[in-house]
Amino acid sequence: MDPEMDRKMDPAMKDRYSRQVLFKEIGAEGQQKLAQARVVIAGCGATGSALASLLARSGVGMLRILDRDYVEPSNLQRQTLFDENDARESVPKAIAAARQIARFNSEIVVEPHVADLIPANVDSLLGGCDLILDGTDNFETRYLINDYAVKNSVAWIYAAAVGSYALTMNIVPGETACLACMFPQSPRGTVETCETSGILNTAVNLVASIAATEALKFLVGARSKMRRTLLSLDCWTNERAELAAGSLQRRAGCRTCSGDFVHLAGEGRPHITLCGRNSVQIHERERPVNFDEMSIRLKPHGNVRHNEFVLKFWREPYEMTLFPDGRAIIKGTTDTAIARSLYARYVGS
Ligand SMILES: [Zn+2]
């Protein structure tokens, strides 16, 4: 270890990260860089949980965790930052993640945001960070991140897992192709989802391990060691493929690379059907909800329960989860018209 760096590092930090500092590609200097790094985890489901856990334990100084959803029992098979109590209490994933991380690394800063990443909030939620990691479950949000990253020259790492299959790519603006170079159209329809194919927690942890390692390389300044391919691995069939994704593979006519940021310019999307669930999200941005008052109002119409983060309202066959900013997730339908009318009737039009 560099003797000067050795003196600078405080003893507790030296001990906590000693095994990682011994790994000479990181060393004390790399560890200091990690302590100063700021990383966004966009989406904290299975992949996001694994990414956040690995980077928090590695000592990344600040993690901003974004997620729009709350913990449910079916998440526990693969979403490693959550427990049964989180599912019972419907704790928002970003909050549950921050609480769990504080139990194993209280020395880093975790900034949880219970929010849906949309064009209107992309600057505030992704701004001011060194790297963005993909924990999302949909291409709409990934294209939005890609537009933001290319426009602002911020690196991001695409990561996806479904079934036993994992897919990942590093996007370093100026040095590699972008997501839209490789996938000009969202592969929706041709690609399976967690709902139809299920998912192995091992595929999730595989893709998260690869993406988190690439993140460490980026953050300690080992950029020449970063992979410049779109990598796919199937941990059940052991099939593996790599597609070159360096700057030479930048696609002529890629809208994003030519500065046409259609996803950033997109209008807010008021109704979204969530992946992997029989539910619709209503995105209301201008309707702060007082949970105490709302509970009294809803009581005659069904069962209602709330904590400081979410209010749940059951009216057969639907279940509505309301967030303090007025956003709602309505379970029991994929029909946006039904969801909209339930919201209008019980919350407001
Ligand atoms: Zn491109």
C-alpha cells in the first residue's frame, strides 16, 4: 500500500475494506475513490437489490436508490434486501433498501426516493452522480436513462434478467455504442417477461455481479478493463454470447447518438401497466394525499390501512396502493380505464 494513502485512511475504514484493498487493482487509492463516488440505482427490485447490496458493502460513498414500488411476498424469492416484515407492511422498496443497508454499512450515505422515473423528474433523480445502474424492469425507462446519459455524457450500465437468462452492457458515452444503437426498437413482444417465464434468483445475482464489477472498474478509474460488448449468459443452458459494442459499433442513424432525445422529450405517462403483475399505475403529480383524511373517507367503501409511506385500500376484486404524492398502483386489472375510474371515484378526478 502507498504509505501516504495508508496514513490517510482511517483505521476503521482500513479494517472494514481490508480484503478489497488487498486486491491490488483496487488498493487504498481505489478504495478512497469508491468512498467519494456517487451512484444511482434506478429501480430496486431483484437486480437493483443485488447491485445496491454489493456496492454498499464495497464502500461506494453515496447510493441514490430509486423505486416506485412496495415490497410484496412474491419478491422475497430474489429481492435480497427485503424481508417478510417489509412485505407485511408494504414498505416502499427504496425505503426498505435504505433501512437494510444501514444495518450492514452505516458509514455510507443512502438516498432513497419513492418515485417513478419519468421525463419530468429525470434531471433531479439522475443528476449529480458519477454512474447510473439499471435495476429497472422495462425498456421505456431504460431508453429514458439512455437519453439522459448520452445527452449529459454520464456512463450507465444496462442489466436485465429473465428466466435463467442475463443480459448486460456498459454504455460509456463517447467510448461505446448506446442502448438505442444496439436495440433501436424496444424488444417488447419478442422478449419474455418475468410474468411469463419466471426468474431464477441466480440469474439476477449473476447479472448484478457482472454489472457491479464493471461499476467498480469504472469508479476506481480502470476504464480500459471495462467490457465493450453486449454480453448474454444463460446460467441454465450455459449458453453465452457476446456482441461487440465499442464505439465502432455505434449505429449510423441512431436517434439518441445524433442528439434526438425523444424519450427525454416524452410527455409524462399517466397510466402504466406494471411488468409482471396484474396492475396499473396511475401517475398523479399534483395531488398530495393526507392519509388520515383519506382513511376516514375510504372506510365506508372497503378495508383501509396505512403507514407513513403507503395507504392500502381493498375493494374486491381490486387493491389500491396510494403514495403520499397521489400516485397509485391498482391491482386486479390491466385495464387502464377501470383503474382510472376507480381512482377518480375514491381518490379524486
Ligand atoms: Zn446510439
